[in-house]
Amino acid sequence: MASRNRLLFLPLLALILLLSSCWNPFHPPLIDISDGSLRCGTPLDVLQSLELAYKERNINIYKELLAPDFRFELISSEVGQIGIDVNGDGIRDSWWGYDQEVLYTGNLFTSGSTDGSTPAPDELTLRLQIPPEANWEKDPELGHEDWVVIPTPFDLKLSFYASNSMLTASGVARFYLKPANNRWYIAIWRDESNL
């Protein structure tokens, strides 16, 4: 009887071990909230969702935050280092658009640099210090009367375990948010960071 119980116990134990090895409590599954429940009803919601997109490395959330005519803008001192030729004139530009931003951020979240020289970070943290609404600005540009500009101090940290290294950027990002279709979008992300 004891050997029969042992024969039943061993396959049951193996099954339990196999099933439990598939679950890691330190790496829970990512939650994809890109099904329409994303909070974008206010500029504050959008910036909090931006932090969430980075935390979860969720490109679908990130894409939903950007306006179709989105622009990422660099300060002039960074153009030579990370600017790209957007319009094909052979000169590095100080901005890029939606498609390039989605490609870059998708690589950052999952695969690393496009040339394969840098893997995706093992840890990725974006912390925004969103100022109170009283410190937000109106965009003075013609046609942008309903836009909001939020100068936001931030810290971005990328950690790479294999090389025991870390990349950081900090400074101020000026987020230009615009309303459309009963929600808000990031129209311009102007980077004023220190690399």
C-alpha cells in the first residue's frame, strides 16, 4: 500500500513542481490596459499613464498617449549626438516624429538598440515630478490656445546587469499636451535633460 501511495505521490509532486516553476512571484505578468480603459481625461492622467507605460514597458499604452503628429524635440547640444536626419537632407535634425519615437521606445522596452550594440535594460525607471496645475503653462503659439505645457522634472534610469552598468538622464521635459476627441494627447515632448 505504501509503495502504491508513493507511486501516486511522485507524479503529483512532479506536476506541482512543473506548474509552480512557470510562475515567478518576482516577475509578475504585465497588465495590458490598452483596451480603452487607459486614463487620458486630463493632462495629469496622461503623464501618470506615461510613467505606467515605462514601468510596464508597454508600447501599446505608450502609443495611445501620443498624438498622430507627435514630435520629440532635442535641445541643440544633443543634436550632434543623438539627432537623426528626418527629412533626408543629410543634416541631423533636432526632432523626430511619431513613427521613429514608437520604434525607439519599443526597442528600449524590449530589444535594445536597433544596431544590436546595447540590449534592452534589465531595469527601466521613469520618474516624473509633475508640478501642481498652478505651474502649468498655456502654449502661446497660434492655434494652440487649448494646449497645456507642463515643465516636468524627471529622472530616467536604465540598469544593465550583465555589464554592471547604468545610464541615467535627468532634467526637465516640457510636455505639450493637446485635447482631442474628449481626451488628451502628448503632442510635443521637448527634452531639456542632461545626458
